[in-house]
Amino acid sequence: MNSKQFLSGAGLLVLAVGTASAQANDDCSGATPISGFGTFAWDNTAATGSGLSDCAGLGVRKDLWYLWTASMSGETRFETCNTTTSFATRIAAYDGANCGALSLIDCNSGRCATQSSLTFNAVAGNQYLLRVGARSIGQGGPGQFVLRQEPCPSTNDDVLEDNDECTESLNLTDGSYGSLWCSKADADWYDFCIAPGTTFVL
């Protein structure tokens, strides 16, 4: 074998190794199919960015894509909170499976310290594109994300809604208020005055 033949063979070997190490779900078009609820492992060590800055003008860095088929209808939580993921994440969910016309449902980062969580209404049998990756450039590694039924659905709202924002705070008068519903993800706002000498009980 002469040197020219040897170099040619080496070049082919390097090309084959590079092709084998590529991650198919690094791009939307190669999204990994998943279904149902549970905990899913991911590793974006070798991933690159998709170039989409649709999360309030920010992107999901070193992102991976998943095509999720909903097994039942209802509010669904997509998150990296309380998982083995060790770096700050950003996640996004899109309606449908059309990578050429992405329809963003929601995007989040930092809802639970450095991890992310969002909730959307899923329809049984429908498909959704899920995008998970890092919040900062260059960060990556193995991690997990979770898909589950929303444990605190908005259907639990009480009769005093809608007072989810400070600007929509409900003015309370004297009396007792029971069967109230609020959660960390769905705060309620109230305003009231306490006259001198009176008692407020919560």
C-alpha cells in the first residue's frame, strides 16, 4: 500500500466515525418519538443549537427534539425539575409535528431554581414537539425530563376567579371565605383593609 492509498483510507475512516456519532434528534426533523407519561433520559453533550430564538427572544442551547403523542387529554406538565439534570435548562413545547411551521405553545427556564417547567393542554392522540436543552451557551451533559398529568390543574380554580394577577386583585369585605384554591403555579391576589382594633385570621 502506498502513502496515497493509506491517507485515502484514513480519510474514509474518520468520515465513518463522524457519521456514527451524530445525534438524530439534534434537529427537529429527526425528533425522537415518545408517548405516554414518565421520565425520559436525554444527553445533549454532542448536540448543537437549532438557531431558533422563540423563547422571548432567547434560544434553547444545545437542544434536542422529541415528538410526543399524548395518551390522554388534559393539562400536561413538561419539566426538568426534580430530576438528575445538573445544569440550567430551557424547554419549549410546540403544537403539532410540522417542523416547517412550528407553533410555539410555551417556553420556560428557571421555574424551579435552575430547572424548567411548563404546562399545556394536550389532546389524546395529538402530537407535540418538545425541545429541551441548556439555558447557557456551551452547557450540556446527561439529564432527564418528566411528562405527567398536571397535579394542580386550573379546573381547581375557586368561585372568586379571575384574580391571578396583582392588577386583578379581588377586594374583600368583612366576612369569611372558604373553599379557596391557589398553588405555587397559580397564585391568587386579594386586597383588603384592616380597621384599628380588628382581627385578621388566615
